[in-house]
Amino acid sequence: MLSQTLNLPCGAVLPNRLAKAAMTEGLATPEGVPTPELERLYGLWSDGGAGLLLSGNIQIDRHHLERPGNVIIDGEPDARLQSALASWAEAATRQGNHFWAQLSHAGRQTPKVVNPHPRAPSAVTLGLPGGQFGQPVELTLTEIEDIVQRFGIAAAACKQAGFTGVEIHAAHGYLLSEFLSPRVNQRQDRYGGDLQNRSRALLEVVASVRAAVGKDFPVAVKLNSADFQKGGFPFEDSLQVVQWLEEASIDLIEVSGGTYEQPKLVGLEGLEEEEPQAVAHSTRMREAYFIDFAVAMQEKVSIPLMVTGGFRRRDVMEHAIQSGGADVIGLGRPMCVDTDAPARLLAGEAELNRYEADLSLLPDCLAFLGTVPLVRAIAGFSVMYWFYAQLDSLGRTGRPQPGLSVFAAAIRVKRLEAELLKK
């Protein structure tokens, strides 16, 4: 079942139902140019058996990175960037799999060290302790129009370079997700207010990208099933948005959820009580974070859905596909260590390894830093840093370091990011 092909609405065919989910790599140059390290990493993943690889965030504005080391396409690429993109795409597709560029703008989730006053739909500060994110500035209408055009330019550059599709990132609290959230988007113009207005920026980006790449090129959207925050983007709104996206000729929707404030996407506890959503719960697929939402979405749309988050057992993945809840299974953390995880599943392996950072001592060691919310925030980022460090090791040496401590990983990642910012 996992080995079945999938025909997309645009006519493209995925060779199987397993995808390497998008994960931030931090391996580009300070100018945002892909490197040999990125080529090595994605070559390993191409050899690993997934039918689809999704890149980490490729930013369409160098002043709005999700972290230092993002690839950047914020205008017509010069010869150096275009050549590097082509080399990256060649390595990432060497086994005949798809490789899609995840296009993004970090919005108010841009770290302060990158931009102390990032642009956002409204000047609503990110509610995280520690001072890592600055006070955002509300976008002007002209700036929104420019962002819409940038997504199209970046998509065209990726197609020319040899990527086989693009995914528009409208989840996890980044810019397009911020427009969808009434908690963050408090505008009074045509981009704020009711859901139709809050969806306008995303739908304009979709139109810009589709016009840039044509009707036969895969265009996907990563969308929150919900933000899981009080006053945020609820599942009822997500159900309506997926119907509008289907009408806009999207080929696949990746169902995810959460934001930095409520990190449901990585299975962590947020800094506030999780807002319940009106969706029926499955009893057989509890390890999959967002499958219940995808099952409900399938009742409204016929567009293929990809579900990422929590999958480890092959029988659960197969049941998700057989039951109609998912068309594609996204794998993230397992592939930070076992780059051949898809091939092993296709060969019959029953369960993937569950690599996790050891945080057992973290709260006690960091208690002196301040309040419990601060400790929880640090713990959450430390989990991510451990996986960041695995990708860095794979890119630089071709091998992971599963025995690396969470403290050593955090120190390595912060040092590497500081070096990128200095250059």
C-alpha cells in the first residue's frame, strides 16, 4: 500500500506514498545560497526511498528568515544562485523521486537577531518568553503585493532549477498562517476581518505561483488544521480554506497544526492551555497527530492530503491510507537519523526507531533562569536543536550523531548560527 503511486490533479505522479517532510536545515551560506552540504544531505534522502522530498524553508525575503542558514530566493536569482539551486535539485532527485521547494516568509516568527522589527499582518507580538522575537510592524498594502509577487518569482526559479514542485508554507505561525489567524491578524482592510478576507493573501500567493509555473507543475500548500490557540485559526475555518484551495487548483494539501506559541507540530506542550477542536477522534491512529483532521477534510474535498507528525508504525501508516484519511505519509524526525527510513518501511519493517533528545535533566538544570514558561520554552527549542544538529552532521559528514547530548547539540547549533550572522 505504501508503495502505490499517486496521481496528482496536475498530472504528475508520486512513485510511492512516503514523503520526507520539510525540516529546516540551516546549511545555506550567509547569503542564502545552497551548499555542497545541502546536496549531500538531500542526496542521502533521495537514496532513502521516499517518493517525495520537501525542502526546508526557502525564504522569499532575506529579512524574514526562520533561522540563519535558510536558502533565500528574494528576487530573480543571479547565475551563482541559479547554478547552486540546480545542483541541489539534481542531487535531491537522483533516484527519480520528486523534490519540492517549500516557499515561506517567517513573518513575526523571524528571530530578533535576524530582524528586530519583522513585518506581520498586524503589530501583535509573539507570546514567548526570553526576548527572542521583536515587536512586529504591520504590513502595508504595497508590501503585501510585493510579497505575493516574490512567491511567484521564487517558484519560477525553482522550476527552472529542476525542482519538480513547490509547497507554499501557510502553517506553523509563519506569515501566511498569521494572515489566517484572527488572533494575529487584526487588520481592518481587505486582508483582515472575516475568513474570506483573512484568506486573501494565501489565495493571491497561490494564484501568483500557479501563474509562474503553469498548470502541469505540482503546487501544494501546507495548512494548519488548527492553531490550537484561543482566538486562533480553528478547524472550522481550515475546512473552508481547503475547499477554496481545491478551487484554486492546488495539487496537494499537507495537514499540520500549531505555532511557536502552541507547538503541536512537534508534539510539545504549549505555553497556554490547548484550545479543543470540533473533530472526531480516532482510536487506531493516536500516534498520528493530525490524522483526525484529515479524515474530516476528506469529506469536503477530493484533493490529495499529506499528513505529517508522529508516524512511526507501518500498520498505522497503511491504515491511514486505507481508511482514506491520508494519501501521503510525511516522515520527519526519523529521517534525521535513519535517512533510509522510507526504504525500510517499503521493505516491510514494522516500526521506525524513535530517536528523541534526552531532556530528563533540563528543567532542573535551567530552573535558575526564570519562570516555568521560560524553562518550557527553552526545553522545546532544545528538542529542535538536537534534530537540527543531526541534519548538520549528515550534511557535513554523511553520518548522524544519535549519541549527541541535548546540551552539546544546542551549543553547536547556536554557534553555527552565530557564525552565519557574522559573515
